[in-house]
Amino acid sequence: MTKRFSLPRLVVSAKFTTLAQTAFAAAIAFGVAPSIALNLWVNPSPAGDPFRDREPHQIGDQTEAAFKAIFQQGNYPAAERYLEQAVSKEPNEPLAYAMKASLAYGNKDWAKLGTYSQKTLENGQKLISSDPLRGNLYTAVGHFLEGAVVLTREGTVNGVPQAFSRLRQVYEYLDKAEAISANDPELNLIKGYMDLLLAVNLPFASPDQAIRRLEQNAAPGYLVDRGIAIAYRDLKRYPQALEYVNRAIKTTSDNPEIYYLKAQILKQLGQKEKSQQMIQEAIANFDKALTKKSQLPSDLVKQIEGERNRAASLNNPG
């Protein structure tokens, strides 16, 4: 534990809201959902568990459907509708509130971010008695999100002491969950994402252990592949990033955000290798992401369009 918190406080806390964003797919808003995406998830599996094929936990059908709408389809309007049902029909499920907090963060709705972060923490704590693994896990997530709230309201400098205290509690409860089931896929997915983002942003930290955690024990596989692709992108290890994003595309081919990620990787690799062919392929993937821009927030659409235009200018210099 001591080693984790010998990091410079400003560096760690400055990454805190980004961790929340990555771990729960924030930076999102809503457009108009194509009806076909809704039809894909009308029959969730009976256990309502998107993480475990064996010995599933009772998470809830609506929460599971929202999770899949976000992470498999990149369909946030559909996810919002499922989450409204989840908080009504599955009011004790902390994952539902964690996703609601994530959506609020993406919409820059700080009041709702605070509300749903608190509900994540409260319901995580309540769950400890009946499901100690997930209860401790989402108590950690709740503290994590509450730290993001502090930094959002107080700013990086003023919010450092409170956020750092929350980060200590995050790892305290993650350690408790890990002591119960170190190989649990849900635990390893969330902790793996957190550890990876810290590793790729701190020059003296190694991401290899976090990558192994994801590869060996985390699930679902499409989020494992996506997380590792993001890590390798940020580490500027573009061939490896391309390998993992292609793996993610095989299992989430309808998600526009995957093509956006592939476009970013190809653009950087094309610049590094001075390859016009790769730049052209990057543009094609930006365009593929934009074919489903109705599922994406307007700010993200503008961001993709801007990056696409910059890639086009590289393809047509002068």
C-alpha cells in the first residue's frame, strides 16, 4: 500500500477524473438511437451478469443490458433508457449508479455526477453483507467517483487532499475484494483499467502487470482488448495497439468508438512511418465511426471530425 501513495500527489490526482472516464466510458452524451441496436438486447441472459460465464452474480437484466449497450454497441441513448429501468427495477445494484455517474460526467452534469457517485458508494456498502466481493468492489468505485466529484468541484490544486484520501480508500476496498477472489473477472477489469491508466501516465510505472491482469483474469474480452489497445496507443506502441483494436473489432463491430480508436492508432502509426496508405486507412476508419454519429455526443462528433480533417491534411500536404 505504501508504494502506491508515494507518488507525487498532483500527478496522481490530475489523472483522477480521467481514470473515472476510462473505467466507466465517460465523455459521452446522447443522440438518436437506431432502433436495431435496441432489438439486440431485449433478451439479456437470465443471470444479468456481463462479466462471468460461470457462477454468475445477480446483477440484473436491465443493468446488464445497459452495460452491453454502452460497451458492445456504443449506443448511449439505449443505455440511458435501460438505466432508467434499472434504477427503478434493480435499485440496489451499484453498477447501474456507476454507469449513471459516468453518463453524467460525459454530459458535464456535475449535480447528477455527485448524486450517482454517492448512490454508487451507498449501494456498494449495502451490498457487502450479501455479496462481499462486489460490495467491496463498488465501495471502491464509489470512493473513486466521489474523488472525481471533489476534483470537478474544487479543481486539481484545491481538491488534492480530499481526492488523495479517496484514492487511498479506493485501494483499501479493492484489496478487500481481491482477498475474496483475486481472479474475479469484474474486479480485474475495473482494477486493470485503473492500473493501466496510472501506468501509462507515470513514467516510472510499468504497465506490464496491468496488461497481464487484464489478459489473464478480466472479462468481457472485448473490453480487455479495447483497454489494452488504448494503453499501447498511449505508450506509442502502435503495432501492438493495432493488434488489440483489431481483436476488439471482431467482437464489437457495431461500436463506432472502436473505429475511432483504430483511426487514431493508424494516424499515429502512419505519421511515424511516413505511410500515406496508413493515413488513408485512418481516414476511412474516422469516416466509419462517423456513420453512426447519431449515437455519439455532438462534442465527440466534432472531435472525430477535427481529427479526421487533420489526418486528411496529412494525406494532402500543401
